[in-house]
Amino acid sequence: TALVRFAEPDSTAAALLRRPGYTATRYEGDTVRFLARERVLVLRGKPAAVQRDQTLLVGQTVTYDDSAQIVTAQADTATRDTVVLRDPQQGSDVVVRGGIRYDLTERRGVVTGFSTSAQQNGETWLVSGDRGAIQSDTVVNGQRVFYARDGSVTTCNDPTPHYHFEAKDIKMVSKSILVIRPAVLYIGEVPVMWLPFVFTDPRGGRRSGLLTPRFGLGELLRNSPTYRRT
């Protein structure tokens, strides 16, 4: 879904957007404060937004440093408004409940209180954590590498997941791999298993990684008196 609807440009803005050899940065907000000496824009709105190429950052308050090409945003815990970072080339949105500081030129940043997802063979792995870092690599396959500390991973999309893995370290490469270590498997709120690491490959075809268990009738009921489970 669309995160923000930019105002229609007037003739001057449309002419600037068409100029060759430039990368356009667009801003949107109900209230804009420009600090001329520091070249800093403070945008407020419902929502405020900054977009460069396909990278879009949306929040209630967004601060854009034009000199450093750095954009920062802080979620509003009182109203439960979140900050969303979207880059269609890099996979799913990153939803931030804390704050974010993102370098639009280098396409990397740090986040606190975040959640995102990765697709694997029709399933969606939901990843969340207290702290994270994003590094987008536009040279090698256009991948985004996501690092997280003290995070949680699950494929259950219920508000209270039926199961999840908790991990100290998480590494997720968009359209490639997901690694968490060490991992504790929780069923509900009960820890049932400790694993040194969990590795899964979201790409299609035969890959290494975590295989989803499949159970048939023979695993549950004996089909002959001599059947023995192994």
C-alpha cells in the first residue's frame, strides 16, 4: 500500500524533476522548518516523508540533513505511530517502533525497536529486534544485509506467536539467507530447545537450511503389528 501521497508538482518543480544528470530528493509534510545555515529540514505531518530514488522514509517527524544526506526519524510512543523505511529493490518494509538514522547516499543505517520480514518458499519469516543495522549492497545482486541484536524470528503471524526463536545475533540477506545464533525455541512462552544456530535459505529449489517437518499417518498410527518407530 502507498505510505504517502506526494503533492502534485507545479511547473517549476516538474521542470526540476526532469533535469538530466540529477538525483531528485522529494519531501512531504504539513509543517516544514528549514535551517538555512545547517541545511537541515525538519518535516512534520501525518505523515512526513523523504524519498530519494526508490528509498522512502515515512514518519510523523522526519529530519533531513542535506549536507550529509542523512535522514533521521523517531517514532511517537504516545500515539503508537511508527516509522517505515521502504526500498522495493531491497525486500520488505522495515517498521521501526523506536528510531532510525539512515544514510540515503550509502543506503545504510541503524534502527531501534524494529520489525521486518523475509520470504521463503511461500512462507514469511517475521524478524524483530531491539537493535539493528542495515547495509544495502547495490553492487552485488542489489542485496540488503540486515543485522540485529536481541531479536525474535517466527513464521506465525498471530499477535502472540504460537512459537518463535529468540537469538542474540541475527543476520538476514534479502533474497538469500537468514541466520540466527544462538537460538532458543519457544512454544508459547516456554523455552523447549537450545540450538547453536538456525540457518534457512529463502531462495527456491534445493538449498541448505531448516526444513519444515512433515508428518504422515504412518508417523502417528501403526499400520502393522511389526511397525517400529525409529
